[in-house]
Amino acid sequence: MSVKRTFDQMIEGNVMRCITIAPQTVELPSYLLQGEKERGYLYDGEHLESWYWKGITIIDGERCLYFDQLDLFPFAEIATKKRDKALTWVRRLADALSRLSSDFLDLSSGILPLWRVWGVEDGRLLILPQTLGDLFSSTAEEEERYQNISAWVHHGIHAPFTLCDQMGQLLYYAALGFAPFADRLTREDSFRPLPITSTQTQLPTSTANFIHTTLTLSLTRQRDAAGNRESQKALSTFLAQTEELQWNLPALQQASTREKYLSIEACEKFLDGQAKRANRKIFWRKKGWIVITVVLSIGALAWFTTSRIQLALTPPYTAGMGQVQVIEEYYAGQNALDLQKMEASLAKGTKNPVSMEVTNLFVTRQTRQAYEGINSQVDPNRWLSEGKPPLVEGTFLYGVADLEIAALDATTFMATGTLFTPYSYTDEGVQQQGFEGIPIFLYKIQQQFSVEMGKRGWYEITDIKAVNVEFLQQLDVPTQKRF
């Protein structure tokens, strides 16, 4: 683990202790250095003593924090040189934290960053203020920041239990040489640590079981242990549970690594399973949306294709009708501005000559109905049957009336009728002035239809030709108020 270097240095005639912050080229955030210096604390196992740093200087190309001489060592040494006393040091830290206020601890991430904790060779602990922790964090490289903060954050646990959990992590770290949740795969695998009970550690079984249980405790048991107390106050539970534990691991010059335990069959099996679970989770988080999109796209395409096939195979509602009735239904669809009904019996490739006109009028009608609550189109057949009453303001007549259909031969028919429309197809007969009602234009239309028996057993319109369109007159239809 990357740790800050600490050493003695003569500054202004006095021996001072220094902790490296960052290379000289790194600018320090000035807002952290303004105002009154926050105090830290020294703890000797019984009493908390206020502690203050002196200043910041540059030594051998590095910016360093300095203060009155203390024989310090990084707390991370509980996995190496201080490993034989790790339980004592962790319990002392828990005891010190339990006596401090939430304001001082500032557990915004749920844990105490490791670079805020230092051991003193005489047995005391030094706990730095949050401003110095922020100073280290703001100038550290990403990996160093991860090892001191993020690697210890255990997501998804009961908030008051977080410091108890961190103390368990520190014991795990001291025993095995790495933080239990530092590996990315472990974090992806729902924070399942390599079981310390499978590592063949020399720790007494009760101690190993306690560490494993602490790190894997269910939320219910976490709540039972910590209640709703402040996280540091809940450490009394940790202190009580570890009072009788034994610790018999020797000191080391160098911490062990996770890879060391791959030679143990139980560990290898666990880590292989963890890698598969974690990589599967990573895949679904990063690429899952692609898979889901593809599946949904294929499903949608299959549904659309199936629907289109079913639609193509479904007989039109005109199936079974005679040739004349098929033509009548075509005009009924036009009068209703129902393009689907008009084209239900059209053979494949047959064009509807009034498709665009009907579509535009349909859109106009539906838009006004949505916004104004009025059906603006009136079928001329209904208007004529009702005695040509005044039209409501804003409405219009559209459709074919007086329809007559005559057979020219076995498959050809001539349809004749009167088209009522709010639009003039030509300027002929258009009155520009003296108009009070709604202008409606009447045209005599003649259209020739070819209606043949299709391959699937019903009549289809195979061709429509406009034979003649003759202007008849312009009506001035009286209007009435809507309300």
C-alpha cells in the first residue's frame, strides 16, 4: 500500500517531524490552509491530547507538513512491522475514535481515511484533522487516493456500523496484507471478501471467525450491533467483542499479497468463482443495454414481421362482397375520411387517386377535434338527408353523394356522383365577394373501376381512373354558432 513518508528534519533550529504531501510542482489548494489551524489528537490509551501542526515547507523537492517531533509510523504498518501488535493498535484506534466527536471525524464517506491515522513508537496514536486529510486527498495520485479512502468504503451496510466494519477490515488487512474490499472484482461481487477462514492463517480460529463475521454480517445483525448510535459510539460493541481475542501473527518486513493465497485450493476456487460473478456483472452493466436493445429489436422486428404477415394474410372486410358493393365501400371510406377502409380492397400496387386529399382532411379534422372538441367534417349524404341544415361555424362538407355505379363489362364499372368539397379545383365559378356562409364546391365526377377476382378468392379493385371532373356550382351554406 502506498503511504506517506515521514522523517525528521531540522527546521529553524529545531528538530521537526515531517510528512510528505506532494511533489513541489503540485500546487496546494489555498482554501484548506486559510484561517485557524484545526487541531488533531494524540491518544495514549486513556486521554486525548490536542495536537497542532506547525506549517508546510519544501524539502528535497517535496512539499511537507511539519510539526513538533514525534516518532511516527504510518498506521498501514500494522500489516508489516507492527503486525505482531495489530490487534492492540486497532483496538486502541477504536477506543480513540469512540471518544471523538462526529464534527471532528467528518465521516462523509463512512470511514476514516487511513492517512489521517498515525502510530507513535511510544504507543500513542495521532489522528490528524479533516483539513489535512483533505489536503492529502486533493494532491494524491488516483491510486494512492483509492488505497487510502475508496478501498475501505463498504457500500450497502448499516451507516452506524461503518466504523465497526472498518476496524474489522483493518484486522483483515493486518493478517493477510491487503484490504478485504480493495480488489475491484471483490467490490463488483457484492463485497464478498476472500474468506480469511480459508487462507490457512495462523490466527486462532475464534479471531479469524470474528473478522470474517464482521465483514459479512447481515443488515439485520448490523442493526442489532450498532443500533442507531453514531458510528464512533457503536465501536463500544467492537471493543467488547474483541477484548478476549488472541493475536499471534509475527511482524513482517513486507506485506503479503492476494496472489499468495492462489496456491490454496479453497482460495483459488473462491477467487475463480468471484471473477466469473464479477465479470458477468460488469458485462451486464456495460454491455447489457446492447444485449437488451438487440433482443428487443429482434423481438420488435419479429412482432412487426409477424403482424405484417398476419395482416397480409387476413382477408379485407370487403371479402365476400360483390363488385358493386366493393366500389360503394370505397366511397364510404372516402366520405368517412377513412383511408384504411378506402384501400382495404385495393389490389397490391393499385394507387388511390385521392389518398393525399383524404389524408390532409383527416389530419385537419382530428387536430381540431383534439384541440377544439369539434368534428369539422360533415358527410354530404347526411347533410342532404337532414334537409340541408346550416353548418356549425368552422365545419365543412366533404364526400361523394348521389352515387351511381354502372357495369361496362364483367370487370369494369363506371361510378358517377357529386363531390362536395371545401376546396376549389379550378377558378371557374368561384365567387370572391359577397359571401356570407361556408363556401362548398360541387363537382360531377366520373371514375372508372376495374374489379377482378383475386387469387385468394375475393374481389379486388385493380385500377381506378378519373374519367371526368366537371364543376357544377358553389354553394353558400348558412352557418350557425357552436354554442
